[in-house]
Amino acid sequence: MQLISDLIKVLDQAGRRFPIVIGGQMVSPMPEFAIKITGADFGVIGEGEITSSNNAKGRVPRACPWVSTIKNVKFLYSI
């Protein structure tokens, strides 16, 4: 998680103009913690491959309404 956080900070300092999406074994069980620690814009809960594939096909993933209390951050889960 520290490596991801450091990478996002470097990208931000370079003027990043794209969203950062994270997922995996730290995001699914503890999404708010993972977003706070890394500084990512989105967290994928569940099968990220499915969510990413659906996004590429133009399908909008469902927001996870019970978890996000962080301003301007969305958590997505597989459809």
C-alpha cells in the first residue's frame, strides 16, 4: 500500500489528470482504509476484472452505497 501511495503522490506532483482505480485484497475488505492510505480516486470491491471489462464495454458499474463516507470517492463493485 505504501508503494501505491508513493506512486500516486509522484503522479499528483507531475500534474496527474486521470483517475486512479485500485482493487484487490486490501480494497475489498477495507475499502475506506485503502482509499485513505493510497489517495486513489476509486476502489473496486469484488472482481475487478469484471468491473474493468464492463467499463470498457460502456457498462456503468454500480456504486456501493453502504460504504463511502469519503468526500468525492466512489467504491465500485462487480455487476
